[in-house]
Amino acid sequence: MAIAAKIQTFIEGASWIRKMFEEGERLRAVHGADNVYDFTLGNPNIEPPARYDEEFRRLAAAPPLGMHRYMSNAGYQETRAAVAEVLSESSGLQVTAANVVMTCGASGALNVVLKTILNPGEEVIILTPHFVEYKFYIDNHGGVPREVWTDPETFQLDLQAIENAISEKTRAIIINTPNNPTGVIYPAESLQKLGDLVQRKEREMERQINVISDEPYARIAYDGMAVPSIFPFIDNAVIVTSHSKDLALPGERIGYLAANPRMTHVELFMEGAIFCNRTLGFVNAPALLQRLVAKLQRESVDIGEYRQKRDLLYEGLTGLGFSMVKPDGAFYLFPRSPIADDVAFVRLAQKHHILLVPGAGFGAPGYFRIAYCVDKGMIERSLPAWGALAREVGL
Ligand SMILES: Cc1ncc(COP(=O)(O)O)c(C=O)c1O
């Protein structure tokens, strides 16, 4: 066999992603790009903030000696200190550069954390609907994913379900707020309750459970909603995040992990994470980008643009009879599929040139995902097609 049987199975399980992409290409070739409404990818269509270009030019005009050399596997001290300063402000705790490792995006950070903590066969709780890659990342490091549903009406944490799933095998829980695909934000009270639960279970079982807070959308929150820092509520928490969304730099692969300074054995955890960043082959996060984001920790893209798009689609689609939670952040909507089979619904949508991702891809059949980090004109042009689709399914 040319590739591992497991990888072949994974590829087949995720083949609808490729099929969707191929169908999009086919539709665009036949009907023209303007007549196809592609809501499948979480790839920001906004350009990075103006300050990014300024810093980029400044750096190019006066490059420091050795700008492209290897550095410490944890990243530049200056960048980690800039990250730590912002995290100290948001958490009210004293986060230092020693608590931060710069990584190749949140994906890199997740893999580094999981490799650092997992023994073979240990379980990681993930909350459904969940980001599609979590299962593969957990598998990368010999762990076993344990899916636990959030509340299917609100997509908020179901603490009882989490408690029921925690066992002697549980090593970590991944939460994602603001959430992909639902757009919900977990309020401070929920984080406090989760922290209390985890701490109680840690005491009962005399073992550490890390809460990994995946937060690449933390700056994309609407209507004055704040995304509370997890650190004041959960001692054994690690933040994993990136500038893929808040600075619209997904192709540049720059992010970080940060451990709560109150974590048990935090120095050992950091030592492990730095070692794993190196031995996973990332070696260090891109040097050029580290220099830039050190200057941009207080910047983000224009959130108002995303809010407008959310409102346009949310109002448009609920007006047609689709039902969904109004998202507080990120750039996704996760409506209920109007017919039970979400894959069949997504196929029907393709007939109207609307490209979507079925909920099954997030472990949540019966829903579908819309990524609205797209051109506003495309959203406006798509509304009549949504109307025709709604009529076809009897809304
Ligand atoms: C919830 C979530 N986590 C992690 C990632 C990975 O992002 P990156 O590796 O670009 O930082 C994404 C990307 O879409 C995401 O939606």
C-alpha cells in the first residue's frame, strides 16, 4: 500500500471537502465566478490593517543584521514579551515572555500542546460542533478524541455532558471561543463553572487536566461583546491562537501558545512545548512575521465589515425562514438544515449555485455552515438564490 491505511481512511472520511471544492470549480467554469456563491472557506477576504504594511516597509527598509537566521525555538524575546503584555492586561495576571511560544499558527500551537501533554490512548474532549481538524491533530499524538455535544439550541457549554465524559483517561479539553462553526462566545460565568468542574475532577482523580482554549477569533466579536480571558478561571489552561483571522494573515502561519502562569509545573510544560515546537519540525515560527506582529498586538482588521456581513445574511436568511443562533463573533453562521439530511440540503443548494459545508463535517449532522468572510457584493447577489432555495425546501 502506498500510504498508511489510517491516512487513506481519514482522506476518504473528509472527501466531501474535496468534492465541494471540485463542484465549486465546475460551477464557476460553467456559470462564471460572479454567479457562484461560495460560502465554504474560512479564508478572510479582508486585507491586513494598514499598520501591517507600514511595519513591513519599515522592516524591509532597515533590516536588522541576521534577520533571517534561526533563533530560540520559543521565538524572539521581544515578540513573546509583546504578546505577554497584552495577555497580562486581558487576564489581570502576570504573564511573561517565559509563558509564550511563538508558533506556526493556531494549528501549529495545537499540535505542539497535544504532543507535549498526551500519553498514548489518553482522551481529549472536544465540543461538538467542532473544528474539523481537532480529531486529526489528537490522532497525530496518539490521543483519542471524545466528542461531547454543546447545547443543541444555544451551542453553549453543556457542563453536565462534559462532567459525564471526564474519566481517568481524560488529559485535556479543547474549547473554541468565539466558535467555528457556531459563532458563539462562552461568557465568563461558563468559564468559571468549567474551571470549577475541572478543578474538582482533578482533585478527585489526582491528575492534571489541561483546558486548551483555541481562540483565533478572539478579536472578532460584535455588539460590544468581550471575549473573556480563560486564565482567571482555569489554572491549567493554555491559550492557542494566531493572527490568521484578526490580522488576516492566514498564509503567513504566525500564532502562539501561552500557558497560564498559575499552571501546575508551568516551567516543565513550557520546556516540553519548546522541545515539541522544535521536534515537530516547525523549529521556530517565521522570523519575519514575528518581527512584525511584535508591533501589532493591539491591531485588528475592521470588525465592522464582518458585522455588516453577519447582519446582512442573518436578517436575510431568518427572514426567509431559516433558523439559527445569532453569532456573537467569528465569521460563520450555523443554521439548522431545513431538511433532516444536511448533505442532501448542501447538494440542493449547489443547484442554486450556493456552496456550503454540511454540519456532518463538524460532527453535527442536521446543520450547515456558512462562512461569510467573503465579498459583500457576493452576499447581496446570493440573496435571490437563497430565496429560491428556501421555496424549494418549503420554508
Ligand atoms: C477554530 C479554529 N482553530 C484553529 C484554526 C487554525 O488556524 P491557523 O492555523 O491558521 O491559525 C482555525 C482555522 O480556520 C479555526 O477555525
